[in-house]
Amino acid sequence: MNMTPMIETFVMHFGEMGSRWGFNRTVGQMYALLVICEKPLSANDIAEALNISRGNVSMGLKELQSWRLVQMHHVPGDRKDYFKALGSIWDMANKVFEERRKREMDPTLSLLRDILLDKPANEQEKYAQSRLQEIHDLLENITQWSEELQRLSPEKMATLMKLGSGVGKVLDMKDKLLKSS
């Protein structure tokens, strides 16, 4: 497979962004390639396009499968496995967010809950626990809010995002009105 300059630019950038989203650069590049290719690609196609080893592709595909971002396809008469990005772009965003929540937020919330169950031994720990409670409450609210957002259809989510800036303006106006009263 030969990548055009436009596709290569996107794939390379997505790889860099992937490293910020929780998976390494090469896995991000592999996923980007699968997202923008209409037909499923074999591991050999991916290795050739990205100029990486077949072993690296194999490990990357396993990681993408663990994130539930790619699906294996079989082509009749061909013994190779082919891979395709799973679902819509909205599905991809939801899965990445869900996996990051499981890997980052859930363990943090669990640790905070355990710490908050302990009786503070002194004033320093009492103060620390009050701050940890604030962190816990924030993360818990973010988790609940994100779960609600993930249940929305892409159309409703798009509408909500368009309303977002308007809601902020309404809240600012409310604050100004309350201050002047």
C-alpha cells in the first residue's frame, strides 16, 4: 500500500495524538490507517504502509483489539487475516474514552475510596482527606456525566455540543443578573 502525502500527514499526526490518548505512536498510526482505509487491511499491508516490522504490527493489532477498536475480517479464499476499524467515529471516541476511564479514572477512584475510609491519624491527614474528598467528588461527577453523554446518540451529542457555548453565555448572564440584584 502506498500512502499519499495527505494520508501520510494524517496517519503520522494521529500517531502523535495516540500517544497522548493512551496508546503508543505506532499503534496510533496503525489505527489511523485502518480508520481512513475503505477496505480491510492485512498485517502485511499495514507493515508495508508504515514501514514497520510484522511483529510490531501483530502486537499493535492485539492492543487495538483489546481496546475493541478493530475487528478481524476473513476474505474467502485468502488465508490472511484482515483488519478494519470497528464502528463509526463516534463509536471510536466512546471506546477510547471508556477504556481510558477504566485504566485511569476507575483505579484512582478506587484508591481514593480506600483512603477516605481510613480514620485520619492527625490534622495533616484530616486536611489531606478533605482535599482527597474533593478530588473524589470531582472524578465521580465527571464519570457520571461522561456515562450519560455516552448514552446519547451522535445526533443528540452534536446538538448538545452546539448548545454548549450558548449555555455558558446563559450562565454568565445569570451570574451578572444575580450580582446586580
